[in-house]
Amino acid sequence: MKTTLKILGLCAALLLAPGAQAERLKDLASIAGVRQNQLLGYGLVVGLDGSGDQTTQTPFTVQSVASMLQQMGVALPPGTNLQLKNVAAVMVTTSLPAFAQPGQLLDVTVSSMGNAKSLRGGTLLMTPLKGADGQVYGMAQGNVLVGGVGAQAGGSSVVVNHLSVGRISGGATVERAVPTSLGQDNMIRLELNTTDFATASRVVQAINDKYGSGIAYALDGRVIRVQAPSSSDLRVAFIGTLESLDVKPAQGAAKVIMNARTGSVVMNQAVTLETCAISHGNLTVSVSSEPQVSQPNPLSGGQTVVTQTSQVDVKKDGGKVLMLKGGASLAEVVKALNAIGASPQDLLAILQAMKAAGSLRAELEII
């Protein structure tokens, strides 16, 4: 009877225990060759309400307008001084998605590169978008939408959001497709987002368990080669089901990320501690200054002088010594550091000292 109760209790504990958290292969890895390509172009935004570039400080705007007019058959007299208040030179950026075909529309971002006050209400003229190889892959044109507003009067101004950057939805048309070599030699390559040999091994095992032994094998801790069907239709269906495959990734290395500029500290769940003692104290320095007026006596011929009286106070709060037991979990580490009243900036120095003392079981990375 007791044995039966123990077995029932063990089964209940296994049923109530949290299951292993698995992730889709789509979230763990990407397919080699399926990527975006950045596009960049230089253009002009016209139709601004006097908020364009100051041409005396941005001569490239005048040169661009003169070159555009010349291409359209308009010859400006030599020495013409153009005063363009409704034109702004801009940079146009977008990303060409994988398998994009000519005629497909893309969203573009338009950013002022001169001293234009606002791009609100402007129209982007036809702008070629080039890739890293210098080839034109798209053409952009359209009305710029700026998600902000500004007003000024009598020397006062109010600005809401950013006025020198706008966006055009569907403002670019793909003119050239980028060739891809997906499924070359009936093989596809999976590239893990993070190099990890244990995760790569688990991915290979999950793929072989579902599709058969020898279908996948790992080249290293990041790249996995998978045998794919020769037909393009079957290959697309195979990749679709492959990306939906659930894989439990291996636990990452214990790591603490510290941002020295903002004081932010982020730890993962693998961070633990050796037994150590921490002492923390605060030193406060306050400086105050009060003006004092020295008034001369009547008929003395002196002058009224204003002097500053400064006072410096140094206050040292009592330190606290806290004992941390070895093998503490992340929750216990956070609770202990909060107990000693450490600020984010103090926490940076404390964690560095703990790492130097060998009590912090984690990799310390400062960004």
C-alpha cells in the first residue's frame, strides 16, 4: 500500500512539473540565402512650405536642383543664384526582402540631410535606390508622411515628435530581383542565431527523428546542412514544416550584461554565486553656495560687492555587510543586492568586484 502511494505521488509530481520549454526552429535559426538587402538613394523633396534647406549652407541642394533641371531641358543662365526654400535634400532608405520581384511595392524612409526645418507636406521626386553593388534595385517617389507637427511665432516655437524624417508607404517599386541559390544541390543550410554546439546537436536530432536518419548533420556549432527535395514545390513545403519543428534549446552560458552608460544590469537565469560577503556604504558630498551683499558705509566712497559663500558637507552612511550563500539562484541574488540598497551604478562596481574575487559564476560583459 505504501509503495502504491509513493508511485502515485511520484506520478502526480511528474504531471505537475513544468514541461520543457520548446521553441520553433524558425525562432532559433535562419535559412542561408533568405535575407534582406539594404537599399539607399539620394533625392529631393519639393513642395515644402518654406521649411526647406537654407541654400547658403547646403550648396549640394542647389547643385542637385540645377542638375535635375538640366536633365529636363531647362538651362539656367550662368551665375544664377537660386534661393530654394521649398526644397530639401534627403536620403531614402529601405530594405529589399528576400525573393522580391519587379513591381513589388516597398515602404521607404525619407531623412533630411541638410538643415530643413520640416519635411511635412513635401513630395519626394523619383529617386533611384541602389544596393551595395551600385546597381539600381528600386525607384522611390511619393508624398512624405511626417508623424509630427511644429509651430513658431514671436520667437517661440513648439515641436511635437520629429519633423526631419518621414515615411512613404508603398513609395518604392522593385525594379530588379536579387538571385538566390536556395536549395542548390538539393541541400539547405540552417544557421543558428547563436552559436551553441548543444543546441545544434538537438536540432539535428529533432530533424532526423522526424524525417529519417542522415537527413541533417551539423557542420559546426552554428551551421546545419539539411537534405531537401529536388522539386521546388516540395522544397517549399518541406521548409515550411521544418521551420515549425519544436526544439528545446540548450541553456545558454551564465552571463551578466552591464551598460556602463545607463547603469542597466541584466542577468540570465544561469547566474549563481559562490559564498561571499559584500560590504556597501554610501559617501555623499553636497556643495551649497549663498550670495551675500557687502554694503559700504555712507560717504565712504566704497562700492557694493556681492560675494559667494560656499559650504561643502561630506556625509558617510553606515556600511552594511551581507552574507551570500553559495549556489544562490538568480532570485536570491537580486533580493540580496536590493537588500544592501545598491544603486545601478553601485551595482556595476559590486559585480565587477565579485567577479574579480571569483564568487560570481557568470561571464561579465560590459557594453
